[in-house]
Amino acid sequence: DAGVIQSPRHEVTEMGQEVTLRCKPISGHNSLFWYRQTMMRGLELLIYFNNNVPIDDSGMPEDRFSAKMPNASFSTLKIQPSEPRDSAVYFCASSLTLNQPQHFGDGTRLSIL
Amino acid sequence: DQQVKQNSPSLSVQEGRISILNCDYTNSMFDYFLWYKKYPAEGPTFLISISSIKDKNEDGRFTVFLNKSAKHLSLHIVPSQPGDSAVYFCAATGGGNKLTFGTGTQLKVEL
């Protein structure tokens, strides 16, 4: 079975550019989560969806961040405009239900120059 | 407000000895606890969990202990192996809500 698939694995771009991160959850999983990992804060939950509906986006740092889940098999996290402080590893995870163990993708390492 | 706390950012243990990773929580609504393991350049992977109706759960070399009165849980790895070197995240949930993660502990198992 394929796990959670994230793309790209690495992204390097200049400040001010739009960045789009992509995620394909495990088939049949109803919940999808976007996390950001930094040294200072560890794993921060940015936003999560249940049955394609955003439930809680209180972790999204600013209006520059937005996330969508147009269908059960795809989600995007967009940063526009990007800033150097957005540099981090971004993980997507999915689970059968909200409180079941989450399965993580391998992350996107984002560097904003 | 950090509801799940891992106060030790790093831990170093000799191969063959016991590794003990600790986690404290503040939310009394939490009733299900999980440990994740993360290698560099990979996503976290689920390791072991425990429900609040138990105080111990064992899976091979890994045992999780839960002390509800102290709002404390720990992960024991016996014997520790070099392949166990990774970052370990504690997570908690309750009331059907999302998981809340701690900040992680970097375990290094030395030869």
C-alpha cells in the first residue's frame, strides 16, 4: 500500500515567490493534517481537514498561508508571498479518523532565500 | 500553551542499556497517547500507543507507561540499539479531537 505522498521533496525559491506543496493521503483515510517542523517548535499543526472540510486552521501562521482539499485524494498548502522565516520541513499526514494514529509523508524541505 | 511537553531535548544512552523518554501533559481530557519515531529526512512513524484505561503497554523492546495522576507517560526501550537513534515524539488526544504533539526528544544510542 502506498503511504502518504508529498511533493516536491525539496523546494528552494526566492523570497516573494508563491510556493505550493502537495499531498496525496492514504486511500480511505478521512482526516488530513498539515504540519511544520522547526528546531524551535518541533511539530506544529497548521491545519487539518475531516472529510475534505477544514476543521481547524488556527495553526496557520498568517494570511500568507492557505490550504485546500478539493477531493479526498489531494490537498495543497500554499504560501504567497513566501518569506525566509517560512523555511522549514512541511509534513502532511492522514488518518482513518481524527484521533487515530496518523501516517506521515516524508515531508517537503522548503528553503526560502 | 504547550499541552504536551517533552522537557529533555536530547538523551544519550549506551547500546544494550535502557532508554527512558519522558512526556508530561496538562489536559485532563486526554485519554489516548502515542509515541512516534522520526529518522532524518523521513516523516514520523507510529511506534506504540496506550489508552487511559491501561497503565502499561508493551510491544517487543518498547514499553509505554502511563501515570494518570501525575499526567506523565514514558517510553522505555530495552535493550537500546544503534538503530533506535532518532527523534521521539509524544502525542495525546481526547474527546475525539486531533493529536497534540510534544516537541520531541533526540535519542542517541552509542556503541
